[in-house]
Amino acid sequence: MIFALIGNQNCGKTTLFNQLTGSNQHVGNFPGVTVEKKEGIIRKRKDVRVVDLPGIYSLSPYTAEEVVTRDFLLKEKPDGIINIVDATNIERNLYLTLQLMELNIPMVLALNMMDEVRSCGNSIDIQKLKQMLGIPIIPISASKNEGVDELANRAIRAAQEHSVPQKLDFCKGEVHRAIHSIAHIVEDQAEQIGVPVRFAATKLVEGDEPMMEQLGLSENERDIIGHVTDEMEKTLGTDREAALADMRYTFIEMLCKQCVHKHGDTKEQQRSIKIDEVLTHKYFAIPIFIVIMSLVFWLTFGVIGAALSNLLSLGIDWLTSVVDTGLANFGVNAMIHSLIIDGVFAGVGSVLSFLPIIVVLFFFLSLLEDSGYMARVAFVMDKLLRKIGLSGRSFVPMLIGFGCSVPAIMATRTLSSERDRRMTILLTPFMSCSAKLPIYAVFSAAFFPGYEALVMISLYVLGMIMAVLSGLLLKNTIFRGNPVPFVMELPAYRLPSAKSLMLHMWDKAKDFLHKAFTVIFVATIVIWALQSFDFRLNMVQNSADSMLAAIGTLIAPIFKPLGFGNWMASTALITGLTAKEAVVSTLAILTGAGDLSTLPGMLSGLFTPLTAVSFLCFTLLYMPCVAAMAAVRKETSWKGALASMGFQTAIAWVVAFLVFQVGSLLGLH
């Protein structure tokens, strides 16, 4: 048995999904968090699956989210629909409910956030609402897990009994005539493809082209439908979409007048209005955002994360020393000894110690997301992003890019304009992903002790500045035109649940550990082998005589004008294409750093503070890892992926070149 979980954005849909399934899915409180449908098995019901579909406002195929949801409902034909509605904003949420009811699929309405409704003295007459809509309604609070079991049981019963919603014919006048006239024309075709006649007719009144193609209408039938809708528009003096929206909202208004008793905004809404007077202020919003992010970085890199990272580093160094002594005492073969200590422990261990920094950073980012603050930042950034040819909606994928470029690139599917989508894909990798944190941490500790947090913030800001400059360039060359209008709902501020924060932190830790013990583990072994043997497969005493040195020497001249034309640095940049953390593990192996604490000292022999800055600028801006490039190819094409790789690497080279050459002219070293 399969259920579709559907609702507006920010109605608590993903929270309910987690409660129903016990899934480890992250809960985000800003639009666009659910890009693809996600599945889970309902707890204690091994034969019942629920599919979490993207948050949408209607079933019109205008955005990628609406297309995904509509295709699933019409083609997969689930056994039932769980429609989650925000009880604090019921008027807007019921618009989608009325469209879902036309699909003739067994359906249960989950009235969420009822605790907030009750807390401010408001009430909803659920029995009357149930009677007027003709579908089962269960009051719940997803965040507190109230009413969730009852909802699951009622949904399963509705599907087993195949109790479809009662037919509501609330249209009047010209709209009524248009829908019923078209229903008679397409009745046979709709039944043939298994689409409810009323739903098909309503979509045709809207001028829904995909539905026309699906029904296989002839030119003559299209002409008749066009004539009917033109007549309706002429009589009403409005366009077809507005006429249908007006019809639905008139019914919803009448419904709410009889069933919803409001005494004012909820406490959460009142609190949000007061907070927004400051956080979305015309002049103070962006400075406040910069201060908040600076505080997050300072706590992560200068206080909490750094302290935890140092502790873990001491633990890894101790374990390395114990294993090293044990292997020596046991008389293990010298080559195997070198592989384990100089390869695996030096490579993987050097990366693992940064796990606390990444977990702490994502704790703070998750706190900002789930509280509803990041939705405000997208709203505030709209004006700025429009100057580079994008809308505020592009901020969401860019924000995700600070975590990982792969989901960020996939999140561009939520953008309705193809132009905006392609441009955002090209600019998102300029946002510094978490995989680069180990590189920044090692180099800032080696060359700028005491100023680590400042170095980190500067690199993040540089990435954003380069995205802005690149956007201006693209806007006036390849991507001419204007961004689409930006409409966004600002959710009420809510305190994130501890469960949600822990799940998000665990997800990031799990991803990092998975990468450390797969991609980076394999990369460290390959790098160790290449730097331990020559082309005749003889083990070398000096890594400068190895295969890796020969390969690195070939490409080193490309980086000489940037100040780091040595084979070790160039090799680290190449291995960084597998995973950015591999840059640190490669340098740890090549410099012979026994443990992470000695790596900064080893780097001082390869770099000066100026060349270290140049290297950091290059690693910040050059093409992302192969996984991110595969995501770009999937979302665009091979040509688009190659163009993105070339564009970013060229910008990285130019910026690093300018940093080194200008620094040299100023006498910096």
C-alpha cells in the first residue's frame, strides 16, 4: 500500500514524514528543501509505504515540484493521499486540498499545528469542516507527535475501504458552464487514460498544455475548448486562471467563515512579526546576517569546533603512535608498515580530525534553517541577487552549497526559469563547501595562527564576491534577460526540535565518515603507492624519485606563476578532484607528516604566507569534485559540465595569479 504525503511548503510535511516513518531525513524550514520524492515505511506497518512529495501550492505544472507531484499522482496512482494542512493558515492551504479532491483518490486531511491554534484561543470546528468537505480530518501536531498514529490508521482504513472524497460541485455561473461543457467533450478520453473527468476539465479551462497532450485532443476539440474558455473570460472580464482561483477561494472563504473561529494571530505569528521588523529591516537586515554568520564561524573555527577538533586530533595521534609501535614490535614488513602508517593513518587520520568542525558548523546552520531565519535571508537577498540577474529563490541552492555542491546543484530544480536554473548551477560551486574546511584549517594554523576564524570568513566572503562578479559577467553576456518574479512565504519562527538538529548533524557526520573511509581511503592508498614506487615498481627512498613526482613535475609549470610550482602542491590539487579533503591527506602523505600536529610545520617548507594565500584562493575557486561535476552534467549536459569546469578553473587561476603577483610587487612573502 502506497500513500502520497502532500502539502504546501512550510506546513510541517517533512516533520510528519519523519514521525510516520522514523526516517533520518532532515527537516528544513525554508522553501525548496524537498526536491525529489522520498520514501519510507510507516512504523509498525511493514507493508505500508509513504512517499514524501515536494511542497507545492497547486497542481498546475509550472514548477519542477508541481510536475513531480502531479506525475506521481496521475501515473503511479497511489492507494491514498495524506494531505497535510497548516491549521494556522488554513485559508491558503485548502486551495491545494480542493484540487487533490478532484483526483478521486482516497484521502485524509491532517490538520497540523493544532497546538498553536489552541494556544492563542482560536478554534476549528473539525466535525463541520469534515461534513462540508466530505473527507476524514484528523487534528495533529507533527512536531509533538500528537495524533500521528490515529492519522496513519485512518488513512489506511480509507484506502482499504476505497472511500474517495465526496463530489463537491462548488462552481457557479460561467465557470460552472465552462467546466461542465468541456467535461462532456473530453469524457471518453479522460476515462481512457484513467484521469477523473472533473480534474481534466478544470485543467483544460486553465489552458493546461500537458493535459491537452495527455488526452490526445484533436484540433477541432482544442478549438471548441478555446472558444468555451474565451467566452467565459469575456463574460467575467478576467483571465481563466484568475476565474478558477476566485471560484476556489470564494468557496474556501465561505467554508472558513462557518468552521474557523479566529481571535487573532497565533503567538508564533505575532512573535514573528515583531522579530521581522528587525531581521528584515531595509538597512539592517544584511549587516545583521553578516554578524550572525561571523558569530557562527567564530564559534565553529575559533572556539567550540576547534577545541573538539584538537581533542580528536590528539586521540588520532595517540592511536597512530600505538599502532606504529605495535607494527614495529611485531616485525611487520617495512612496506606494509609504511602503507598503514604513512598512507592510511596519515591520509585518513588527517581528514578525520576535522569531523567536529563540520558537525558544529552544521549544527548552527541547521538551527538557522529550521528556525525559519534562512527563509528571511532569501527574501532579503532577492534585491541584491536581482542585480546579478537572479531572484531570491536562487539563494536556497547557494546556501545548500556551503554544505555540499551536489545537493545544491540538484536543488536548482525548484527554480521555475531555465535561465535562472542554469545560471545558479554555474555560480553555486563558488560557495565554499564543507569539504574545503580541512584545507583552510591546516593552512591558517600553519601560516596565520591566532587568525584562523578571520581567514575562514575572508575565504567564504571571497567566494561570494566572485559569484557576484561572475553573475554580473554572465548576466551581460551568455544569460541576458530578467529573472522570474519572486514570491515567497515566510514561515513563522519556531524553535527547532532537538531530534531534527541531531538528525541533521548525524547525516553530515555519516556523509563525512563515509567519504573518509571510501573515496579518501582509496585515494590515500593510490597516492602512497605512486609516491613510494618509481616507474620500474622499485620502492624509492626519496619521494622526489617516485612516479607521483614525475606526474606532478609535468603539471607544476601551470602553477608556477601562482607561486606554488612544486610537484607536491600540484599533485594535491589533482587528488582534490576526487574529494576536496584529499588535498590535506595528500599533503600529509607527501610531506611525511607523522601526524596532523606536524603537518603545519611541514607545509612551511613548501609555502610562504603569500603562496599559502594564493593556494587557498585557488582551492576555494577551482572546479569542484567529480561528484559535483556529475551532478552538473545530470542537470545540464556534458557541454554544460565542461564549460562549468573550465569557467571556474580559469577564474581560480586568474585570482590566484593576481594575489601572488600583486603581493610580490608589494614586497610580501
